[in-house]
Amino acid sequence: MPRFFKLYNNALRKLAGCFKDIRLPLPILGLGCGVLGLALPKTTLKLGEYASQLLRALEYRGFDSTGAAFQGEDENIVLLKDVGAPSTLVKTLGIEKQSGKLFCGQVRWATFGNVDKINAQPHEVKCKRHIYGAHNGNITNTRELKIWLSKEGHTVLSDNDGEMLVHSVEHFFDIEMDKAGNPEDAELRKACMRRAIISTAERIVGSYAAVVVDPKTQTMWAIKAGSSLYFGVGELDGEPFKLASSDLTAVLRYTKMLVNLRDGEFVEYTSADYKVYAQKKLRFKRVNAPDETYVAGDLIDTKPVLSKLRAEDVELQPEFEYFMEQEIFAQVESTGKLVKLFQGGSNSGKRMLELIQQENLDELLNSKLKEILDCHDFDQRNMVFDALLASSEFTNFFETAQANYRAIFEVAVQEDFEKKYFFSNDKNTLIDLIGPEYDIRRLILAKAFDAVSESHSVQEFELSVQGFLDRVKNTIINSRNAYSIACGTSYNATKVGALFFNEIAKVEIIPILPGDFRGGYSQCIKDNDLIIGVSQSGETKDLIDIFNDIEASNVKTSQVVLVNNLNSTLGLEKGDLAIQILCGPEIAVPATKSFMNQITLIYYLAIRTARMKLEEGLDCETEEQRRKQLASLKAREQTLQQIPFLIKETLENTSDIVDSIAAQIYMEPSMHILATKISGVAMEGALKIRETVLNHAEGREASEFKHGPNTIIGKNTVYGFKHLRSFMRALSGVVENLYIKAEEQNISRRETRAINNALVDYIFTGNMPFNLSPEADKLFRATVEGHNFFDSLYRNYPLIYVTGPDPRDVNLTISQINTHKIRGANTYVIAEEDERLLKNASDNPREGGRYGWGYVMLPKTGDSLLTCFSATVALQMLALKMSLRKMKKLDKLNIQDHGVHPDVPKNVSKSITVD
């Protein structure tokens, strides 16, 4: 048998050689990396601990390399960096044990420069002046900068665009210092650095967020130039600190007080103070007020504001193992919050508001709420709260509530009262004021404040919706076009949204990617066109560029953005108005609840648009038509409140069958998701599988599959683990039989090896050998004669069908199922209960042959538009379960760096931002 294993191993090596040149394209959804800059007033032994926590918090943004620079009381820098994720390197590099007062850190998702230590960040430079820094972003003229810097006398060590940025700042800093006569005065030196940062911006092409540090003045600068950047102020161990971070989550772990940085601004800071400056000429739109305008170098008055999030909002809850799982289940709550907003607020909030107005306390509570939200620290907020708690006004209100709203007192004793009955955007601030001990008076006062705050949100939301309707009306009246522009998951949401507007409001909205808009429509836009930008983060660079292009064209369009973060570049600067999707923070890279809230909001906007058209007489020719449409619209409005329950029921009732299907297909290398009419859902489901499972998956309209893509069914050259395992089993049988025959015919070991080599060559080239002895040649020909070595590689191709209950859609799906399964496809259906669908999916086209099928039965609604919500949940869970199974399988096989993970899959990243 040893000879058999040698032959077998030779065959394996030959097979491996045939696949060595295959390159698998992987999706790249956004630029990753994360940059950090922390300033403390004095050296502390805990700085390494803080740095490690911050770096680990940003691991989802990049894990190709990790780096940290520490500075104490003098100008010496301790720079620690290497290839690998922060979860590992904070220990192995000794980051956890460092002391100091300044920390500059970076986690890298590689773009420019190989994944190696020399390209890791931060970078310390001393060619002309001593500074250090790091960046997050994409500097596209990196090559040109390297050539220029080298000619200017800089020693450039890497190909990393971050090093080019730091050297560029150093270069211009040196020029400014020379011009100023090399001042020793700290303020003059800072002014030189500010001018250097401005000059660097003029030299660099691309987008970035960066932190640079002058060791001499121990001052840090955080620059927002096209990439997201957040800045927090607060106290740590009783001492003031300042913290810059590419994403909000890291800042929220240390403070709730945020300084809003807009694109084109930079902040100069120490632990004691900060100042915000313009990096270039800036213009910011303001509603019903003159635009803000600045020139480069202008000081910008910016005050800290209280974040509406708590640290718990960005942490994994005990009942979940992964953020993606947690966020899928959180869709019940996130859509429920939106629906309450649609309905004018929560029932408890509206009832509480009635009591407040009855007691004439609305003016007092409004003023005290503003006072609380304007306070910079918790103690100040608590003082305002306690003072009102002790007042006679609140005592009277509390007694009135006891008498007239007993229901709130009965539920207030429940452990999760705050989670179930606080709904405002300020709820986290108010919950903090309740304190750790149960105190019914504090609970009722906090709830009263929550009701007031919720009423503000309702009013603001209604104003924004009305603004949207005004713009839609203007576009309809002027017979112009409406475009919804977005990337990735948000684009898929706009595809679903176009369906909603067509079916509900009979309004055409063209969903399109930014690049396709630039190529196909940018020269065609006219006055009164409506531009709708959709983005989770509000920092999507491709989308921002389109808004900039439209603004530069001077065409008078209406512009609306749907974002999760109102304090983002899109939310603040691009568009006439912004509407918040209110999904809360989303930590996992694959978007789930942001998509669900986007389509929920768009569904509502379509309903409101339909009602506006009816009320304005834009849609009906006769009164009879109007009555019918009004009745249909009222029924549609009733479905809004069903959405959270539909999501919940889907999660509860489809888990087992979804897991069963996941077990069948998680190792398949490719699959298609085919939808009738609801193709946006199929596209989003496929994106989730591509992201989390790293399998090829494509979503498309079902009938389009037969126009070319169906050629993948049957024999193809798309192979995965199961295909290779089947092939190797078959090949091992052939080799074993060859070994036995060679032994029986007394063929020598040398000749047997020659037969083996000839066999492997023949399998992959079809060339017959001419170097064998007659005996060996005879055995070779007997082995290969009539044998198809590749039959074992072929498997049925998985097709997932998604359809609503409309009979036309069901019939089309049945036709597709039968067309494709007879050609070698397995069938998996996601739909509401339908006997014909079930029968056609389950029937094996070849009795006794291999055939896989499954049926995810969605909750019954009888409504194809509601299927968009339930089918989305099923596909999200399918992607999650496939990802977990594949991740465990590859881990068990000890395959390093495979990148399969539901929260942080390789090669993709996102910006987690929320107001």
C-alpha cells in the first residue's frame, strides 16, 4: 500500500497545480482601516490598556495590521506595529503594557502597499522635522507623491499611502517653520502645522481621515478629508481627555460628549483644549438661514453635543454570539420604533403627554429637557433632574399620574420597563438619570421627559416627511424624473423602494448606482428633478461625489437623503432635507437592520405619497376611482403596524428549515437567488451570502435567468469542496485499482510511477503517453478506456426562488422551477404556503436520482409587498447559518486566514455611524 499512497499523493499534487492560478474575485464594499488619537494630561500606566481597548473596538474595520505610537513627557516615541489583528497584537507587541500621555493608533485594511510590517501604520518621520501619524482612507496619487517626496529629500520606506500623507505634512511643516524663522513658541509652531495641513490637502488626491502629532508641542491634529472621523471630549479617571476616531463606537466607550466634525475640517487638540479649523474653502447649507462659509485656516466655533447612544448600544448582548445575529433579531425593535413614529408616537408617550398638558407642565418640562441635554457632564444633568424631582410641580403631576394612568405604574415594576416603554431619541440619556436603584418617582419623571422628547421627534419627522412630499409633488407636476441613488445594501433597498412607489403610489423612481448615474444620467438632469440619496452611514464617498457633481452643475434639483446618521456629511451638507432611518448602530459589516429600516421607511413614504396624490387630485379622474383608491390605501396603511410582528413571526417559525437548507448548500461554490418581481430582495440576499459565506451568489429577476445565466446549470467548471472531495474519492479508486493491477502483472515500481504520471497528464490534457513499455501501455489504456474522470465533479446547481403570493408570480416561479431542475438544478423556495409550489419544488425530476430541495414557508399575508420583509429575514438568517457552518468547517480543517465570519468577513469593511 505505500506505493498506492505515493501515487495518490502525486495525483493530489498534480490536481493542486491545476488550480494554483485561479483567482477568485471578492467584493469590496468600502474603504476600511481605523485611526485613533488619544490625548491625556499626564503620563499614565493605563495608556496601553486604553489603547488596546480602542484598537480592539476598531478591529472590524481592519485586521491586516495593527500599530500604536506612544509618547510620554519627552519627545521620544515608542512605535509598535506588525501584521495581524489587534485582538492578538495588543498582547504580543506589548501594547497593553505601555505608558504615556499621547496615543496614535491604526488598524489597517490594506489598499496601497503589501500586508507587511513596513507598510503598517502609524509612521514616524524625521527627514526634515520630527512628527508621527496615521490615516484611514485612499490616497490615489500615492505613487506620484512617493516620487515627489523622494526628490525632495525624504526617505520613504514603504508604499503605504499613510506614509505619503505623514511625509507630506512633514514637508510643508518644514517649509512653514523655515518661513517663520523656526520659532520655539508653541503657538507659532502650531500655526505652522495648521498651514502645513492645509498645503497637504492641496497636494493630495483622494479621501482620508488622519491623526498627526507634533512631539515637541505634544499637540495632535485630527483631519476629516472625505472619510468619517469623530471627536469626543470628556474625563477619564478624573482627568480631561480628547479622543479622535474613524468611527463612533470607539469614542462612545469613553464619552458621550461629541464635537461634530464636517468634511474639510480639522481639529487641533491637547487633553485640555481643542479648536476646529477649515482645511479648505467650505460652504455648508443651512435650512432657512444663510449658508456657512469659511476659507482655509478659519477658526470654526464648534461646541460639544451629547450623544444619544450608550455604550450598551454597541456591545454584544449575552443571548447572542455574533453581532449579525443580534442585529437580525433587533429588526423587530428597530422597525417597531419607526412604525411608532409613523403613528404619531407610542401609546404610552401620547398618554403621558396628555397628562403633562393637562397639568400645564409642557413648557416647564420642555425647558428642563433642553437644560439637561445642554449639560456637558452627568453630574450637571443629574442636578437638574433631581431639582425637578423634588419640586411641588412634579409631586402634583406624580399624584395625577397615579390617579389617571395606573397602567404605567403597573408596568413600571417590570425589569425591562425602560427598554419597552422609552422610545425617544434621547431615551438613553434619560434612562441614565433613573439610576441603578428602583425608584418609581425617578422612573415616572424620566418617562415624562421621554414623552416630551418623543413628541419633538414626531414633529420633526412629520416636517421632514412633508418636505419630501412637497418635493415629490413638484417633480410630478413638472413631469420630471426622480432618482434614488445608493451603493451596496442601500442600492438594493432602493430597488425594493422603486417597487413600493410603483405599486402603492404609481410614481416612478429610478434606482441607480452612483457610477451608473454618472455614466447614464448626469448630463440629462433638469430643473425639478428629484434626487434621493440613501446611505446607512451618511459617509458613502461615491454618493457624496454625485451630490457634489449635481451642486456644481447649478441645475435646480430637489435633493433628499435617507440616512442613519443625521450628523454625517450627507445628513448635514448634501440635500435640502434629511430623513433618519432610525435603525441604531450596526456593528456587523453585513448590513441587516439598516436595510430593513430603509425599506420600512420607503414603504411608508410611498403610502404617504399615494395619499398626497389623492388629496391633491393628482391621481384620479372620477370620484368612484378616488373612493376605490382611498379604500385600498387605508388597507395598505393598516399593514404598517404588521411589519415588526411579521419579522418576529418569520424569525420564530422558519429557523429550523432555514438551518436545514443552510446545511445542504453552505459549501456550494456558487448559487443564484431568483425572484419574481421582488428582485431587490434577491439581490440583497445574494449580497449577504457573498459577504458572509464567501461563496459566489447572484440575485436577479427570475425570468432573466434563462437569458444566459442558466448555462451554469449542468456540467460547468465551478468547483467547490464537495466537488473536489467527490473527484478525489473517484480518483483514489482508480489509482488503487491501478496499483492492484500493476502488482498482479508484475509491473515494476518505476513503470507504475510512469503510468501514474501519464494518467494524471491524460486526465488534465487528454494527451496519450508514448514512453511506456507495452505492458504498462496496455494497463494504462485499460485504465482510461471508457472512463470519464470528471463525471464525479458534477453536482446539481442550487437555485433559491423567492416569490410573493400573487398567482402570476407563483405561476412564473413554477415554470422556472421545472425549466431548471430537469437540467440539473436543486430547488429551494422561500414563499408563503402554496400547495402547487410545494409539489413542484419537491418532485424529483429523475426518480431515484440525486435531487435537493427545501421550502421556507413564510407567514401568510397574501401580499407580495409584505413578502419583501419576511423573505428578507429568511435570507438574512440563511446567510448567517451558512456562514457559521462554513466558518466552523474551515476552522476544523485548519485553513488559515479563510476570512469567513458573519461579523467581519475578509476584504470588506464599513463605517459604523449613528446619531
